[in-house]
Amino acid sequence: MSKLRLTLSCWNYDRVRALADGRVQPEGIDLNFLDLSVEETFFRMLRNQEFDVAELSLSSYSVSLFRDPRPFVAIPVYPSRSFRHSCIFVSTASGVKEPKDLIGKRISSPEYLEHPAAAHRRQDEGHLDGGAKDVGGEVARTRRHRRTRTE
């Protein structure tokens, strides 16, 4: 019996490296592992469904559930296990020393639906009383189209 041919696009995380370098061969599968950046994988999968299997952010997947037909089926595999709250950076010139100092400030991330940014917005809602202006995606708009459409 021939093997099922699948193309997987995922960044080369330590948790998937054995698949990427061939040390682990999924039984019954002829796997074509594409080591692409997260941004490239998300963009190509969300716009064109280019891969059989791909890493995708939870927030982008959730938005896809409101489309008809639903283009994706989620499987509970988490190749990236970053502690997201270790990745908030504030300009030293901003005067921000604690979360409440963000009230009235402009907050942005490269992509509005980027999962860590969505998680931070949700967490901040209870602390900032909506006083910060989220301008998500301003950086990304200058370089390319958004990965997903929210309308």
C-alpha cells in the first residue's frame, strides 16, 4: 500500500525538529516538511490553503469558523510553547512603567489577530478600562495585506 503524501508547513521548533530532519517518520505518511516562518505559513495557509497541514494561530483559526465553508479542522498540537507575557516591549521614551500607564497610549502589533496580541488585549481589558487605543496591524499594513479578513 502506498503512503499518504502530506505537506506540513511549520517553523523549525525544537518540538518538531525530528520531523523536519527525518529522524521521525510518521507511519504510513510520506511527509514533506516545509520549514517556513510563522508569518509565511499563516499568510499562505489563510489566503490560499496551500498546505495539507500547517501551524495556525488560535485566533486566526477561530475567525475562520465564521466562514462558510469552514476551511480548516483543528488538531490539538502546540509546536510553540512560549510564555506570551514575556514578550511585551515598551519604548523607554514612552514613560510607561506599569500597565496603568498604557491608558491613553497607542498600542500596536504587526497583526491584529496575532494570538499573543489578542491574548494581551483580552487581559488588558479588565485593567485599562478600554483607555488604550489599539492600532493593531499598522506595521503590517505597510508591508503586505493582512493574513485574515475580520469583516
